[in-house]
Amino acid sequence: MDAELIATAGELWDADPGWLNTASYGLPPRRAADELQAVLTDWRHGSSDWAPWDTSVTRSRAAFARLIGVPVADVSISSTVSQIMSTVATALPPGARVVVPEVEFTSNLFPWAVAAQVETVPADRLADAVDGSTSAVAFSLVQSATGHVAPLADIVAAARDCDALVIADGSQACGWLPVDVAGVDALACAAYKWLMAPRGAAFGYLSPRLRERMRPLAAGWYAGADEGGSYYGPPLRLAPDARAFDLSPAWFSYVGAAPAIELLNELGVQRVRDHDVALANRFRAGLGLEPSDTAIVSVDAPGERLRAAGVRAAVRAGKVRASFHVYNTPDDVDRALDVLI
């Protein structure tokens, strides 16, 4: 029944065959593309106020909170992961030591290198590297080049023993991997990948204990306790929850984000995960590889042959990276395998 539901849901997209690159950017469901196009038409003609566009921010925030199982009050909105992480870095004490995997996307590395002393370790030794001198451990829930799924429970347990902050990048996880943020202090997610939103929407889960230590470096009218009453003049009057760390939103990005994330919630992330991983393992089996637990497959393969056959994947860390999402089918997998074997 679950597979049948996902197969039917695939009809809600307009994906051309051979798109195996969601880890670069996701394809919007038709309802998201239609809502965005309608708003762009309103903008073009000046036929609408911006207030209806802003409701998409509220919808998106609520949908993301539901997706990862947290209160809406703990979710901030932004445009990029690096901006969220740079603000989280204000919670670190002077001389802080942050442990990061050796291969980590720089949006979750450079903010720590700017603000603290960074120690890089192999991804499979991350939990072991956390000790009494560790202020925070920062990592991706799913590594973008390899698809490696971090042992979140082990990392949280090690950090809890040392009272270190746990800071996760969920950009390659949220949308296909069920995420439990118990024990996580901050999770940032760019929405244009597995959440299938336009680039320019990003979400940050900020735990209450973390927010007490943070400074809202980019505070503006949207971070005010009363958005409509925070346009002009002192005093400083920020929202009492995670909204204090909001950026003024790129409205059109959120117009596309809201229906896409709502659809993921309707389908159920566990169903999406089972579908995505099954396709990834079909691809792995065709190449003679053992099954894995991720929707991202990194292989030594001739990327130019895939491109010539109309299969769109990426090259990361010198290997072809294929990524499989809800709109992909077994035919997409077999098209790639026909080229490679």
C-alpha cells in the first residue's frame, strides 16, 4: 500500500526521465510550481499585496516543524545554512573547540573556522573525538558527497556526557530521512534540495537552551515581537522564541516551499525514505555493490556517458553522485544502469 501511495504521488510531479540529482536541487511538485507561478503573475501586474505571500512563511514554518517533530516556536527562517550556523556560533564561548568531520560541506565548516578552533576527524570517529575540551560537534546528518548517514544517537550521547552542543546540517536529510532532534541543539536545513523548494528558503531548529546563549546578529523587522509593529524606532523588541533569529524572508521562495513540505508531510517521510532507499539499492545492486541505508550513491563511473544518455547526476569528490527521491522510478535507475553496465 505504501509503495502504491508513493507511485501515485509521483504523478504530482513533472519530472523528466533521468533526473538523479536531488542532492543538488529538488524538483517541485506541481502544486508548488503552480502556486509560485500564480504569485509571480500577481507580482508582475501589481495585483496583490505582499501579505498573502507572507502567509507562505507561516505555512512553511509550521510544515517544517511538523516534519522534524518540534514546536513551531523553535523554528527560525533564513535563506542559507551558513547564515544560520554563523548566528549559532554566537553561543560559543571564547576559545571554543568545535569537532567537525574531515569531509564536511563548507557551509557547516567555515562558520566554525571563523568563530572557533576547529578539529577535523574522520566521520566514523566523530563521537569518539568528543571530550571534555569540546564546546560543540557540528556535522551533516547525511554527507553530501558520499551519502554517509551520521550515527546521530552515538554523537548525541557523547556530547551529552561532555555538555557539548550538537549542531547538525539537515540539508541532505530532511525530506527523505526521518529526523529525530532529541538531544540536538541546532539543526539547519536548506530547503532547495530534498524539500524541493526554490533556493532562498532555509530553516533552523534552535533549542531553547541554545537560544539563551545566542545573539540575533541579523535582527530586523521580521524578528520583532509584533512584525506589523516593528517597522520603525526603538526600543529593541524581539520575539520571545526562535523568531528572534528570523531573516526577512525571500517571499517567493517560501511560496514554493509551503506546498512542497506540506505534501511531504501528507506522504509521510518514512514512506519517502523507503521508496528512495529502495531505488538507491536497486542502482547499487546493478553495479554489484552491497545495499546501504541512504538515498545518495557515490560511485566510480564515467559521468560523461551518463550525460550523453540524458541522465543528470553530479560529480562530487571525484565520483559520480546519484540521488533518488520521491518522483524517481525504477525506469530512472535502469536508464542509468543501461549506460554503465
